[in-house]
Amino acid sequence: MAVMIRNEVFSCFVFYGVLLVVKMYILAIITGQVRLRKKAFANPEDSLRHGGLQFYREDPYVERCRRAHVNDMENIFPFLFLGAIYSLTGPSLAVARLHFLVFFMCRVLHSVAYLLALQAPTRSIAYTFAQIPCVSMALQIVMAVAAYA
């Protein structure tokens, strides 16, 4: 483990990876808080605990928060895999940091755009730009290991 932490690129990746996981936790908390505030529960047992079965229902803003969280999982989990492997291929710290930073900033913008329903195409642009470092890392990983396939 100490060897991995001494790898500057891997440490940089861990920094941004942890921030992304914290961001996902924050979205989960926001979703739960909005459910409570809107009294819109996904499970009957939760609605019974908070006032009755009439609150076993969907709410458009709760669903928006939930979709933002699901979208994070669909995008951040692959990034965590790609970033970890990419870190082990020996990229320069500056280039790797740029990959990680661009992805992180775009995912933050994407979440803000989702939660605040910002005008299109803000969310789409953030998504697209976040995919660029992922595609770049995936290609570099494939090139690094292709000889062993």
C-alpha cells in the first residue's frame, strides 16, 4: 500500500476519486432529504412511518435527484476503474491530473445542472466533456496492455 501512495499519479487519482465518492454520498443525502421534505416515499413501510400510504408516491423533484444519483453511479464507477488502472501505466503527473480534474469538474457541473434543472445543453455538455478523459484513459490502457492479450 505504501508503494501505491508514493506513486504521485495514483495519489492524485485517489484524491479526485474520493471527492467523487463524497459527491455521490452528498447526492444520496440530498435525495433522502428531498423525499422527507416532499413526503414522497419509494416504499410503503417508509410512507407508513411518515404519515400514511398516501405518501407512497413519486415526486418529480425526488425523481430528478434520484436520476442524478443514478447517473453518477453509471459514470463514476467506470472512471474509478479506468483511473486506477491508468495510474499504473506510468502517465505523466500533469497529464493524469488534467484527466482527473476535467472529469471531476464536469461531474460536479453535471450534478448541479441536474439538480437545478439548468437550461439545456448544460448537462449534456458536461457529460460529453467528462467522457473525453475516460475515453483517453481507456485507449491508453488498451495500448499499454495490448501486447499481453
